[in-house]
Amino acid sequence: MRRLLRTLAASAFACLLLPLGAGQQATAATAQADPIGMTSGFYTDPQASPAAWAAANPGDGRAAAIRDNIASRPMARWFGAWSGDIGAAVGSYVGAADAADKLPVLIAYNIPGRDACGGHSGGGAGTPSAYHAWISAFASAIGSRPALVVIEPDSLGDFSCLNQAQIDERNGMLKDALARFAAHAPNTWTYLDAGNPAWISAATMAQHLDGAGARQAHGFSLNISNYYGTGENSAYGNAVNASLSASYGYTKPYVIDTSRNGNGSNGAWCNPGGRRTGAVGQTGGGAEMLLWLKTPGESDGDCGVGAGSVAGQFLPEVAYKMIYGY
């Protein structure tokens, strides 16, 4: 009953989060599922890498700042081959969030040919059939519990590094993923990833989104693991929606990853120095939500200020400097 009452009370708030000009499809998706209204805020993962590092290094002079400014904030958890049994991993994570009455944000990152252009995070499931089994188990593990899921960052930005057969195959996998969540995770909002403002034109990204089945998604995500300012991303997201509306007759809500965009971008994407954490929760300019989708301090790969690291490795000095913007 507590959740039912909260859902009814919060449904109007959830609608306010939708960007201006959102089409009827987005409104219908909100009516069918309201994970925000079913929960009392976003889940903070006690096992996130900044929290684990701070707990293991209490005497380090950087620990308190990292604990208070990064580890204590809600962030997404990424799932891939490293997660082991995906059903057990997702079920455990979503179960912990559900027990706390909080909303978890998950990122599925296991599509074959992953990070085809960047290369630092290459890998993924070996075949489309393996991916189908993996993403099906992912969705089933969430079940009826509330969640937000971003499906395969970079997957629609990498088309320049794929041939047409590979693009068609990838679109098929993304459409299948959306279908799995619709069938097995009815209280989950799904987002396809639409890259960032400097990658692909808005009109081309709208074409990529529609080809991957965006009509069946709740929305799309922007700026994952990148540094572009919130204003730049809002302008891009609105332009993508304008193209979706003009060419395909619908629009979608979008979320922005603000985890590392407090100082904006200097044009580099792989561990640039001088970046800063960004604001969360605030809306405006068209974004549905501002979220931390990348963990501040986790490396983009063996590059920049993360030289010698691997993608996903937590670097306390980078995290510490990101708090203060230097």
C-alpha cells in the first residue's frame, strides 16, 4: 500500500520530469510504468568502487572527501561479462535497492563488438544468441521491481566502425533487448544510448535510434562517460527529438550523465585532466533527469591522467581531483 500511495502521489511529479514537447508515446510509457513513483529516491550502492576504496583506506588523506562527495551519491552500476552469473548479479543488486525502497540505475554493457571505435572497452558477448540469453536473464532478474536501465552505451555511436551487416545485426540485438525488458521487467524504464553532442549529428542519431527500436524504449541517454556540459547536451537532446518528431512522428525523454561534466569538455574523451563532478537531480532545458551514470574516478582506459590503468579501474587521485576540479 505504501508504494501504491506513493505511485499515485508521484505520478504528476514524474510527468513534470518529461521534456517539453515530449510526444504521446512518452506519456503512455509513463502511464504504464512509474519506477520513480514506486520508490523513495535513487539507490546508493554501498559496494561501488569509491565506497570500497574509502572503506579499505580510512587513513588515506583523500578518503573522507571521496566518501562524502562521491561514494555517498547515487550512481549507476555497470553489468557485463565481469558480473559472472548475470541473473544472480542483477537480482542481488535490484533486490538490495528494493529492500531499501530505492530506485536502482543499471547499465547493460555486453553487446558483441562493444566499443568498436574507442577500443579501450572492447569485448562483449561472443554472438547474438549469447547476447540474447544474457540480456533475457538480465531483464528477468529485475522482474516487476522498479529500475532504470541504460542499454549498451556507445552502441549507436559506433556505426562508422561497423559494416552494414554488423549494423543490422546490432539493431536486431537492441530491438530484442527492448522486447525482453518490456516482457519481463514491466516497471523498468529503458534508455538507448545516443552518444554526445560532438559525436554524430542529431539527425543521424535520430535515424540510428529509430532503427534500433527507440519507439519501444522509454527514452535515450546522453554524455555517458563523457564531459560535455549540461547545456550542450540539452541542446543536442532537443535537436535529436526535433529530428525524431519530424522524421518518425514521436519524441522521447532523455537523461544526461553529469558525473564528470562540471567543468565541461576540453575536447578529449579519454581521462582528460582538470574535469569535475557535475550536478544531479535538477531538470531543465528539456532533460528528464541528470544522473551519475559513470563513476567519477573510474578510468576510461590507458590514456590521459589514467595512463597505466585499464577501463573501469578506480583511480583515487583522479577521483579526488575531480571533486575540486583540478
